[in-house]
Amino acid sequence: MSKLLDRFRYFKQKGEIFADGHGQVMHSNRDWEDSYRQRWQFDKIVRSTHGVNCTGSCSWKIYVKNGLVTWEIQQTDYPRTRPDLPNHEPRGCPRGASYSWYLYSANRLKYPLIRKRLIELWREALKQHNDPVLAWASIMNDPQKCLSYKQVRGRGGFIRSNWQELNQLIAAANVWTIKTYGPDRVAGFSPIPAMSMVSYAAGTRYLSLLGGTCLSFYDWYCDLPPASPMTWGEQTDVPESADWYNSSYIIAWGSNVPQTRTPDAHFFTEVRYKGTKTIAITPDYSEVAKLCDQWLAPKQGTDSALAMAMGHVILKEFHLDNPSDYFINYCRRYSDMPMLVMLEPREDGSYVPGRMIRASDLVNGLGESNNPQWKTVAVNTAGELVVPNGSIGFRWGEKGKWNLESIAAGTETELSLTLLGQHDIVAGVAFPYFGGIENPHFRSVKHDPVLVRQLPVKNLTLADGSVCPVVSVYDLVLANYGLDRGLEDESSAKDYAEIKPYTPAWGEQITGVPRQYIETIAREFADTAHKTHGRSMIILGAGVNHWYHMDMNYRGMINMLIFCGCVGQSGGGWAHYVGQEKLRPQTGWLPLAFALDWNRPPRQMNSTSFFYNHSSQWRYEKVTAQELLSPLADASKYSGHLIDFNVRAERMGWLPSAPQLGRNPLSLKAEADKAGLSPAEFTAQALKSGELRMACEQPDNGSNHPRNLFVWRSNLLGSSGKGHEYMQKYLLGTESGIQGEELGPTEGIQPEEVEWQTAAIEGKLDLLVTLDFRMSSTCLFSDIVLPTATWYEKDDMNTSDMHPFIHPLSAAVDPAWESRSDWEIYKGIAKAFSQVCVGHLGKETDVVLQPLLHDSPAELSQPCEVLDWRKGECDLIPGKTAPNIVAVERDYPATYERFTSLGPLMDKLGNGGKGISWNTQDEIDFLGKLNYTKRDGPAQGRPLIDTAIDASEVILALAPETNGHVAVKAWQALGEITGREHTHLALHKEDEKIRFRDIQAQPRKIISSPTWSGLESDHVSYNAGYTNVHELIPWRTLSGRQQLYQDHPWMRAFGESLVAYRPPIDTRSVSEMRQIPPNGFPEKALNFLTPHQKWGIHSTYSENLLMLTLSRGGPIVWISETDARELTIVDNDWVEVFNANGALTARAVVSQRVPPGMTMMYHAQERIMNIPGSEVTGMRGGIHNSVTRVCPKPTHMIGGYAQLAWGFNYYGTVGSNRDEFIMIRKMKNVNWLDDEGRDQVQEAKK
């Protein structure tokens, strides 16, 4: 009905007056209010989250109207906590609240895209060749055609294509590469599966069915703390954020909690109402510094010095002067400190610590016949030699003794921490000292590089009749920290004021933190732990872990916690938060992700070594292994280039390799048949004879590099790619900004194990395929860009280490335009591959090299010394002195059928994780009924995995964390090894089975599982190490306890058997670069740090309009006021940052919160937003990784040695970058390279 007449007010009576004439009742039309109501009307609300690797894992309400997402707000229905603990909600942050902008923005990828030059070549080739594989081969066999599209990567030139055409091209490229070079030349990179685990699994399942290489991420990101595997045999396990509330003293060490853990910061604030003291330790005045009771600002990179000075105070006051019974008993039972270590004589009459003594060293193996060389020895309080339960030798080959009961040889016993009072002699023992190394940018304190300290020593008679002096680890630790014990030791400190390693006064000299603060905080931290039995906590941030010697930083802090009995106690321990690493239903996810239901083992590779090799960063290496060695080491045994150490590690099976062999692994079966041998036997013989080479020994011979690379859920070239410019040059073959020179054949340390080629190969990748929902930096450099569904358009699952819940990503709307979910994309590629491969690949035998894996019997490889089969020091024994060699049968035409069904190996071999396994027949039968089964074809009768929801149900059904029946079976399996009953931890949840629709209704708390070290309980918050301490389950280390002493020969040679302060390394990135022409402004070398930003999560949101509005709207670099004055830089000036690795441009943020000598560029600021050209390179800007380069550490290459054994994302080389220095100067000419008249000349300003 028309309301036209209602709008004429002339005929209406005047409204009532009120409020003394200040108000009047009106009868005007209020239809305008409907527009407001309609703005906030919606058709439905759907639960989803953000798969962005932020650790928040926050549940959100997604509002949908007319088939479009309109906005999102936080969900508030998490399961409640117990009455004495705040709830987990509210969760969320401004970045997540802006995500819906992406769905319909101009930056959204809408259609499949391909580089124009490549599609023209492809279409022309198809006209000449009916077979797509032959068509691709015709392009690859023509160097000029390859060069034509590779050299323009990163310069635009995309055109729209369609799914059918691009799936066929990708499949043809994969088939040709596998047929010609081998499946391990096809690789894929995607990070952190916990944020969207089905999407991750889609790509790795496809690759694993092919035999392709799945690249690691946790180590590459430098989020992996190697100190965790070293100490606990655990990749990373940490408390949920709610456990902060149970703490009585918290140190936030390099962790900017309010900025990077926004959804969890309320626990940090709330616990202060209970009286908990909070300390911030950061070099800059950060958000967390404002939040805490006290702020310490050590010089960046000196964290281990500060931790050791605090450890000195703790040991002196709470272990020696006034021993805490709690601390002493904790260290006796839960650490390796009672274990005995051999001493090796030096020429000057002193000794150097050797390896831990083993049962096999002593007469009759002290009664141990199973793995006696892997069982550690201690002295009990009665002075008897004993082999305590729990060491790694008890884990494999026998049952019932792998536990932390106070038992040795079946008898109750109490171990002695120290030999003082039971010793035979007092002897000098030498320790390396690195704090005197001079560096113009860091303080040093001069002392002899070898410190000889007096220790109580006991002489033992060995099995061969010789006499061996031994010490306890506890005595070594006390001496290493420089504590005086009344043994007439001149090198130890008797007072905190002495400037001797590692006193508080010494710590002040190195770190700049006043020693009274060091003493006070260490004392308070320990006193609180003493009174509360371990409720002192250290929250660590990734920044502390991004230094080259990150393990020394972390081991210093971990030692503090172990000295105070904090690990495994609620409210205590370490809390290392980086990426969203905790994939809680891990054992249910693994078979799906790596196709373990069809083939075992998968090919997995550590990315740091992969990119160091294949982006030829090693050819620019200036750091030598020799400068890293301990002054106590025999340098002649450790010669060569850093890449040589990596090659040796791959050859001995310590690290994986990719590609693996110098020949196509599919061709070895035929050769083996001719020789009358199995593929494994033939491969071993060929390697030993030299007829077959490892691919890593000849990286530039033309066939030993990756050729196809998939990138999904990642911005490899805009976020995590250390050595960005090297990747552009050598992997992509496009222009780069490298300012350094390759090592010549006679310059620097030359490789011994790697064949040097004068010219490195550029443009190694024939095809780079990226899946994303937005046009990222990686997309710009790709050949094919496939549009994925956003986090509101697909079904998936999400977990985090910050809370104990599992919850979903849900398809609130259908994928927009032509985008598809990751699962559907890879399913489509798998289908095209199965069709295209016919006539080229059939049923093939693939020879796979498997490294000596942690949590498998292979971690017991060489117990005492390092022997290299290539050098003739031992025989090549697969799985012992070399990688295991496994023949894997692949059915390439059945790839699609296998991708979409659950294979028979789950029935035959069952499932498991971390060294235990169990039967899964019940779960397979359940999934067949739930998902239905394949009706025909190669996978007939197998449970279907057709959709992402099907895949989710597979994970949920197989995982003990989400299926109570499986949890009980898993605890039973562990109990058989430990000899203890653990099923009580899950029996009350045996009938609980979490399904995908359940988590769509509400987040669900997971079930306690033996694959994690904490408990999911209504009575205690999740805390790492809790089951080790309270259930007496050993840590997965050599001693079965928290391992402070690392006795591997390489650890000792590099001076890291015990924690030590090691200053940042000199990468020579500034001192040895090309001469850069001056521009008239002063330049200065500054330390380059890359913390996490406020207005983005990694690179996501960095170009989001809402976040750009709140921030400065482009890349920025923070510098101190002092350095800015020296460089004539004022706030918001354009500056250039450069070194031998490359250059970048950004605006300067001048701030007093930044100390002199360092600059900060928040990482992953996209190069696609507001970046002018570089004066140094002549190209557009760069990203933060344009000035970084990978430098691997040899001690991270160790393998096959108890906790020091490789596992995917568990241990391996780590991509550090904080030791880098850059030159910074104001830009003279700001050139936007767009000819739009926006260029400017910057003048000097005061």
C-alpha cells in the first residue's frame, strides 16, 4: 500500500510537546529505519575459523545473506572450564574480523590463471602432439621455449584458462618428469597442517601416491626449536594458554603476547590478579613490556648469556648453598644429571668430557643383554653402578622396563646426583668458551677459549680391563656454570661480582642487563618454584629461536626450568609459541596425508637443506664449519664446506634427500632384475661401488634438481623463503637482486663431497603451481595459479596448541566464481594424472631411501662413534649406517581411485605414532558404513574419501584424540612397553566418538592420547611433560630423561654437549658484497630483525584494505632515534636496506622503543603493496627475505642417535635469519617504475 499521503505533514495535528519544549512527539515516516534493519538481517549463521597459522584457532560466526558472506563475529560457546579457571573466550583479533573483505575484493583469485607465454607453447604443442605428455616433452626439450616463460616469471602476463586445460597440463608435466627423471623430482610445499588439516592432506596425499617429495615447514620457518628434540625427544609440546593462569611466576622471554597471541592474552592479564609476577625480556620496548611488572632489555642475540647467568644464581643458591629437596629429587629422577660420562685425556693432563658410559662398556654389560650399548649408567647412593630403567635401550627389543620408576635390575634404587664424597680423585676438566669471540656489533668478555675446572672423578674398570675416569652430568653442569665447590678451582667464581663465565657480573658485560636484576629475577623465579613445586613458567617467542645458535638460547632457559623442577608441572615449564604447530589428531591424519593406507614409506624432505642446495645458496657460503668448532675439537676431522656436512648426513641416513639418487628410481627395478638382486640389494651394492651416486653429491649436473613444485596454503616467495633473491635466480630463472659473488673454484672453503660446476643451473623449476585465494607474491612468480576456496567456503578442521578444542572450517557459502577447495583441486589433478599417464606409467617399482627415523628402531644406529661407509670406515648397511632402502609398488593409473579411498594397509598394518601401534579394523569397518565404499575399480570395497567431510571423518575416526576407543587401544600399546597401566587416562572417554557434525555444532575438547605428553582433563590444564612426570613415562631421549648432556661426537666437536653462550655469527653479508655506488646519504650497518607484525598474520591481511587503513599502508622498517639522526632519516622517509643477498625499500618508522644498532622489519610485508623501485637493484623493492640467506648448522644434521634422529618437522637443519646485518640509507630517488609521475627526490632533513 502506498504511503504517499503519510508524507504530507501539513494536514497533521501538531505532536505533543514535552521536556519543557525541548521535545516533541512526531508522526513522521520511519521507513528509513528498515535500511538499518536490513543491513543487519541475515539468512543463516555458520561456524568457521581462519586457517592462517596464527595459533589463535578462534571459532567465528559467519553471517550469510542472499548467498553472500556479509560479516563475521566471534563465537562464544566454547565448552566451559572448571570453576577456578577463566573461560577460553573471548577469542579473536582485528585481523580475523576483517577476513570477509577478501571474499569479494579485487585481490580475490576468481579463475584459473596461467602465464601467457606458457599456455601459447602448450596449445601449439598439443596441435603437433595428440599425447599431452609428448606435448610437454616437446617444450621441455627446447631450451629456448623453456627460457621464454621462465625469464618473465614475476612480471605479470597471466591469462584466464579453465580447470580441464590446466589439470591436463599439470598432469602431463608430472607424468613426463616422473618418467624421465623420477617421482622425487616432483615436490610440494605447504605449511602447518593444523590450521586446515584436510587442505594440507589433499596435496601431500596426491604427491605421496606419486612418490613425490613432501617438504617440511616447521624447521624451514625456524619455528622448530632444536633444543626441544635435544632435551625431550619431542618436536614441540607446550601448555595450553589456560595453564598460564595456574602459574605463580611468568617470564615472557621474546614473546610479544598481546600482539602475537591476542586471543590468549587475557589469561596473561587475569593471572596477575592472583598475584603472579610477570617479567618481560625483549630487546625492544614491546607490547608485552608495557603489560609486565618488570622489563629487561638484553642486547639482541645474547639470550643464552642471560639465561646462563640466571642459571648460575639458581644452582648456587638452591642446589649448593641451601639445597631445595624438591629441586634435588626432581633432578635425580627426571633428568640425566645422575648419569655418568667418560673423560678423555688431553696432552696437558686435564680431561675433556666424552660420551655417556653405557652398560656395554662394563663387565658383562651389568647384566643387560638387550641393547646394552644404548643403556646409560649411574651410581646409586650406596656407591653401586646401576642401569636405571627408562633409557632408550629399554624401548626397543624388550617390554616392561621403559619407565621412570626408581628401579635398576628389578631393584628399588636411589641415584646419586654428584660423585662428590664418592670420588677417587679431583681432576681438571676442560670446557670450551666462546664468549671472548670478538664482533664489532656485540660485546665480548675475554677469557681463555678453554676453561679448565676441577671436578670430583671416579675411576671405573671397563670390560676390556682398562681404567676410565668418569664424572656425573650434574657435576659437569655445575662446573660448566662456573660454580665454586671448594675444590681449589681458580677458574670458578666465588662471588657474583666476579667477571667470570657465567656469573651475573659476566652476564651484565655481555647482555647489558644490570647484574642485580639478573640475581633478583633468578632468585624470585627459583624461590617461587621451590614453594609451589614447579609453578614457574617461561613463555618463549620465535624471535629467540631465529638466531643461528638458537639451541643455546633455548637450552639456557630450559635448564633453568629443569633446575627448578618446573617441566611437567601444571603452571610451570616452557611455553614455546610460534606457528600453529599442534595438529592434535595427528595419528589419524598421517595415513590420509601421506597415503600410508596405500604406500609406505612416503618421501619427505627437510626444506632448509632442500632450498639451501637447490637455490644454490651454498655457492655463496662464507661461514665455515671450522670457525664453529670447539677449541677442544680435532679440526682435521671436520673439514669441508657446510654443504659437505649435509651430504655426509644424507649419505649416512641422518637426513633425508631430495632428489635421492643420481638416476630415476623407477629404473632400478629392471637393473636389479638383470643382476638377480632385489631392488634394495642392487641399490646398496651400486651405491657402495660408486656406480650409483647420491643426487646431493652432484646438484648441478642437470638431472638432480626438482622440476615441478606445488605450493598451497603458503606464500613461499612472499613470506617464508629465506634467500628470496637466490630462489628467483636459481629456482625460477628470473631477474634477481643478488649483490654478492659466487665462490670461485679457488675461493673460500671448497666442497669436498659435492662436485663443483663452474656455472650453476638457473631456472631449475619447469613448472611452479600455486593454489591461493588471493594474488600473493608467490602467485606472481608462478606459472599456474589455481583459485582456492576461502576459509568460509570449504569444510576442514582446525586445532591449536593454545587450547584443547577441535573445531571446523565450514562452507558457509559455495566457493565464489570458479574457485574450488584444495581437496577438490587435487582430486581433479589426480583424475587427470590417472588418465594422462596411461601408456607412459603403469605399475612401477619405486626405490625409496628412508632416513634413520626417530621413534623407530633405526634411532639406535651408531652408538659410540661416527663411521662413514663412503670413506671405508664401515660397511654400507641400509637402516644402520646408511638410509634404509625400500621398494614401493605404485599403480599410477589408479592414482585417482586411491586418492578417493582408504587403502588396505590400514587393515594389514594398523595405525600408530611415536613408536607405538594398534589395530584399526573396527575403525575401517565403521568408515565403510559411514562414508560408503567403492563399488568397483582398483579400490573396490574400500571406504570412500570423496569429499573433504569424508576426509575429516577418516581423521576423526582413526585418531585417539577424537575416538575414545582408539585412545584406550593406544594407551594399552604404550603400557606394554612401559610395564605400567595407563588406560585409566582414557577409559572414561572410551565411548566418545567425535564426528564432523559434532564440531560444527560446538568445539569439542579432545581426548588424552599417548602421542602427546600432557593430559586433557577437567581437573588439570594441558601441560607438556605432565605424563612423563606423573605417569613415569620416559622422555624419548638417550637416557629416557630430560637430556642436558648431548654426547654425540658432533655435538662435542662443535662445543655444544652442554649449554654455552655463543655470540651471533658473522655472515659477511655486509663486509663481502659488491661495491654499491653511494647516493649522497650516509649508510650504516645494523642488525636486521624480523618479528611478527600487528596488522597481519604472516603475509595474510598485509594487503587487506581494513588493515592497511589501520597501519601505515605498506612496508615499514623500524630504527632507533639515535641511528636515524646519524643517517639524517626522519619518520616516514623512504629508505633502502641492502646487503650481499639483495635489497628492499620501505618507509622508516623512527622510534625510541628500538635500541641503537638494530632495525626491525615486521616479516612478510607483501611486495605487491606500495613498494617503489630499488636504487641498488633497479627493480621493484623486495621483501624482508631479500636480504637473508640460509646458513645451516652441522649439529642439526645429526641423525640415527636416540633423540637426535630425523623426523618430518621434528629435527633437522633450521632456517635462521637473525644474525644478518644490512646497510641502511635514505633513498635519494623514489622511483615507482610506473611512469605515472609519482616519482620524487628526497632531500636531507634535520
